Amino acid sequence: MKPLRLTGQESGVLKYDVLTALSVGALNGSPTFQTSVMRLIALVTARYNWRKDEFCVGQRDMARMWSVNERTVKREIKRLVESGIIICKRPGVRGRVGAYGLNYHKISSLTQAVWPLVGPDFDRRMRERYEQPETVKVLQISAYTQKDELPTRPGTWQSVLVSLSTEHPNLVEAWLSQLEFLGFERGHLRLKAPSSFFQHYLETHHMAILTGAVEREMGPVDQVQFE
């Protein structure tokens, strides 16, 4: 990912591109995710400090802006932090307002599948800005294997990731490597996702590729269960 310049002549394009990726990604997500992103976009467009790369808004102010109570604000901010879309830069303690920043790398990985829906120019621009160099992806393949297990050994979760890393390195890096493999018995694949949004997005956009790779390495998949 290239360093981002949030101020200056080209900063306007960067800001609009981030908001575009978020909004189109939300429209292709669950209703809960759509609501979360809509609230975040309203907060960013109204109160984001691009020079400091953060928003620092009290819960009462956010509740008024979103027409919700403060309990909903706490839940929403927690959901956005857990999904990785925003990062807590300074926690709100002892009456102090917390500060949060956009996680551009995570936003890019979460929304990459929808970039082509905006247009080829947008897709190309986002890839040039956020994609890692190819050499980085190759070096990371070792992270998907265990020291006591060969990456080409059939019938293992590691072999699934390694086989996919050739054709879909971004998918493995951003999504599949974050899954916890719980087991595979009689066509029943059990996985654990880091968040409910992560699970829903994976089921919506990448499940066919994942199950296809699992079937090649481990056998027919009749059911996928997230725990």
C-alpha cells in the first residue's frame, strides 16, 4: 500500500474514492452493514479531520446526528472497530472524547470485490493505490503453513490456502488467512470468522472459490458452518 497524502492537490480524489468504496461495498452487504457504513459516512463527511486523519466526536453528538441513543452509538463504534474499518487512536476515558481514524488498508481489502462495479478507471486507480507488490504476496505464503506440515500435503487447510495463493493472492491475504479452521468431517466444513460482517461478506462474495478449493484438496463439501 502506497503512503496516502490526505491533504494537497490530489487529496480530494482519495477522499471521494474511499467514500465511494465504502458506500458501494455497503450496498452489496447486509442491511446491518449498510446502516453501519451509512452512519460512518455521515460522520466522516461532517466531522472528519483529514489533516489529523481522525474524527473526535462525543457520543452525545453522534447520537444526535444519527437519531439514535448513546447505547446504539457505543454498539456501532464497537462494531466498526471490530470489523477493522476504523481504528481507535485514543480511547475515550474519564470524560475525554475518543479519537478514531479510518483504516484504509482494511477498507480496501473489504471492498476490493466491488471496485469493478464502479468502473474500470476506479478499479485501476484503487489497485494502484492499495495493492501490495507481488513480492510481498509471495513471501507471505509461508505464513499459511505449519512447520511440521508440508504446504503441498493434500487434505489439509494449509494446502487449501497455498493452492489458492497462486490464483487469488489478495483473497488469501485479506480474507481466508484470517479464518480459523475448526474441522472437516463427512463433507461438513467448520470455520470461525473474526466478525459477523466478515462471515457475511465471505459467504456472499467468496464462498464458491473457497469451497471449490476445499473440495479439490479435502473432498466434497456438503455444508459450511461458521462458529
